[in-house]
Amino acid sequence: MEGGDIFIQDFINDLQESPESQIQKCFRGSCILITGGTGFVGKVLIEKLLRSCRDLNTIYLVVRPMNGRNPNERVKEMFNSPFFDRMKIENPTYRSQVQVVRGDCFQPNIGVDEAVLNRIASKINAVIHLAAATTTDNHPYCMLHTAVCTNVRATRDLIVLAKRFQNLKAFVYVSSVFANPSILDVYEQFYNSPIPTSTVIQMAETLPDYILNRMTSGLVSGWPDVVTFTKALSEQIIQSAEPELPACVIRPGFVLGTANEPIAGWTNDLNNLTGCALGSGLGLVRVFHGPSYVNAEIVPVDMLVNLLLVACWDLIRKKTDVVNEEVPKDAENTLIYNYASSNYKPCSWNQLGETFFKNEKNVSSPNFFWMPFYYVTNSIFIYWVMTFYLHTVPAKVVDLFIWLIGKEPRLNEFYKRVHAAAKHLSSYQQMHVRYHNHNVINLMNKLSPRDKILFDFDMSTLSWDAYFDKYLKGLRVYLMGNPLHMPGPNNNTLNRLITIHYNFIISICVVIVMYTIFFYC
């Protein structure tokens, strides 16, 4: 089994079977509709539900066809991953609890057939809405039509459908902690959008893409990218649906690999941050631009999933008799949960880079290209000088050699994508924001001791060194396909890379000194 050495020896959480908890009781016999279930967070959510809440009735997965595979084929392929091995052992009848619903959140009414909706409408007890369009490495602003239809219109249409679910007790929406970047103190409340959501949806449905693409940079100028812009609009839709919709909004930071369960360090999500971390581990990505002291709001995906389920339980308990009697019922309102690591275990971008660098040397990959090196600078001049010497020049040399031997050059194009991703991340590094999390703390205090173990989302217990050590091992195994028992580069190779690296650093210092003398002396 690929990556089996991690799964069996290092990363299984050996927590013994606990007595039934309040949350397990709450989900007993429940039917849950999930969008985005085949995505990164969705996989972890489904695994957790089928393993920890084995007495639930049915999970309805809204899945679209993709790359010539129908929804059932995609779900079958998903469950073949080693990620689900532990769940299969603990819940061998899991497949009977999963039903695939053909749909597509890009389409009106999330693309679900009316007959299917009529069949399941009376069964659904909870909706967890994860589906979202994400930015591409190259074009964070060139996808307004897709993002609005998938992120905003789908949320509106799903709420309309949810109001037809006679036994609905909870609607959980996953937004982003970065959805309100212009606000310095972000509280767990709704904020007004500068443009009505209905106007944006109408624009996306009527205007051609080339006009939308021209408008995007101006329309989204107050946000890091089009995804956070559309998340902010979707929150407005959730707000307009209260009080008749039993809803809550989860705002996570950057979602990375698992911290504990079912496999610590697991990830299959190659987003901009993960891609830059992976490139840094290979010695390819070495320089980033932005303030190094700003907090990088990292969130382990398994802890986020635990928060989702606890928030869902909190909504359901207000509608049923399955309530912890020591906890009073709250007033009906839409709760928002800011889930950012700076409230628990702060980790600055500079600390993140140093932690990556320290652990990358302990997880050497046979695909090493360069000595791992990570530097964050707030000077745009130093950034461009270092990227020219440490990214562009090596890429040109390597691509020339590859071209001479008759193969297709790729490294220069790779660095174009890296610089676009780094520029995208730089917009997040400029955010000097404080995120208040009173609702998250209150939710944690409602848990019984057993549920605090089974559904742990307290990031204050994390050690970033231990987390990123396992995370980088997971990148090597699950994204690069290199098991840990494969040897890294030998000492001669590593020493040669170190020599080349420091020669480049010396040349950069010489250029900076000469520039300073020429222009300022």
C-alpha cells in the first residue's frame, strides 16, 4: 500500500473506543446532505462521520461528473484511498450508509433532479455546504463567472431547497476567515457587502466572460481573490435567510493537512500554500515577499471537521430532545465561528518558514533539486533580486540543458506559476487583522469530557514543530508518492547543493552592496 509505512507505524491515532457521547447520540439515525464531499475537507468530514458516528442513517453526497467519470465512479475511487482504511476496519458496512446524488453546484438548483429532491426532502436532518470554486495558481481574478455561480448562486439555491426539507435541523456553511479583509477587528458577526448579491449573480448569468474578466479586478479590489469575495457574498445570503433557517457559518483560516486523525499529516490538496511548501521542500521555492511577523492563520483539516460537527450538533440539539441537560438552550440565531490559529497557537509567516526549513531537512526527498532554503522579505527590491538569482537564473540554465538534450523545458514555466502563487499569498501576508472567537470558546465549553476527546478542535494543544514534521512527511508520501523508507540524497549530493547555494547567496550580497554604493554613496 502506497504510504503504508506512515499509515501503520507513525500516524494512526491510537485513541481507544470511547463510550457513546452526546454528539454520537445526536447523529444517531440522522440523514446528512453534503456538498463538496469529494474535496479535501469533504473527504475528512465523510471519514470522520462514518468512523465516529457509525449509527447515522445516510450521508447523501452531491457529486458532479468529472473527467469522463460519473459520480458513482468518483465516490468509489475516493473510498479506495488508504485514507479510509481505518474507517473501513471500524465500520465495515459503511458503503450502505452513503448514497450518491448526481448534481453540480455550478448549475442552477445545484443540478439535482427534482424527482431525487422529492424523494429525499423528508429525510434530510442536516446540510453541510462545503462545495466551492477555488482560485487557480495563475489566475486568481479570471474566474468570476465560475466562482459566483458555484459559491454564491449555489448557496442561494441550496437554501431555497433546504427550506423544503421538513425535518431540517441544521445548515452549516463553510466560509473563510479572510472574507472581510478591510476590517481590523473581525468579530463573529455578519458584515455588509458593498454590492448586493442579487446584482452580482445577475451579472454572472447575463454578461459574457470577457466583460466579467475585465470587471473582476475592480470589483474584487478589496479582497485577496475572487473566492474570498464570493464567500463574503454568500454570508449575506445566509444572513438574509435567518431566522427561519437553523444555520451557522464557519470561518477557517488556511486549511492544511491533518494533525491527528485518521492519519496525521495526510493531505491531497495542492493549494498555493501547500504548493509553495512542497516546492520549498524540493529546494525549488526559496524566496517570498511580505511582512514576516503577520500571523499565518493555519488550521489542521481534522480539527476544522471536528468544529463543523460540533457546530452542527449545537444546532440540532436546539431542535430535539437530545440535549446535554447541563447546557441551557440558546436563543435562535445564526452563529458565526472565527476559527484562526492566532487565537490559540500563533504562528507568524517567518516562524512558518523557519519551521518548514527545520523539518524539511529531516524529511529529505530523493527528488531534491536544491538545498532547502526559505526567506521572507518585506523589501520588494531584495525579493526581486533574490528571485532572479535563486529562481530565474537556475530555471533558465536547467531549461537550456533540457532543451539541448531534446526534451521539453518546464522549470521556467513552473517558476511563473510559483511567483503567481507567491504574489497571491502575499496579499494574505499584508492582513493585520485580529479575529475574535468568543463563539468558538463557548462552543468548546459546551462539550462533555468525552466529546472534547472525540471531537477535539482546540488548537492550543498543537506543537507546530511536531505538526509540520508530520505534514511535510505527508507531502512527501501523499503528494509526491515517495514513501519514507526511500533514501534521500547522499552526502556528496547534499554537500554539492550546499556549496552551490552559498555561492549564489554570496553573489546576491555582492550585487546588493554594489547597488547601495552606486545609488546612495
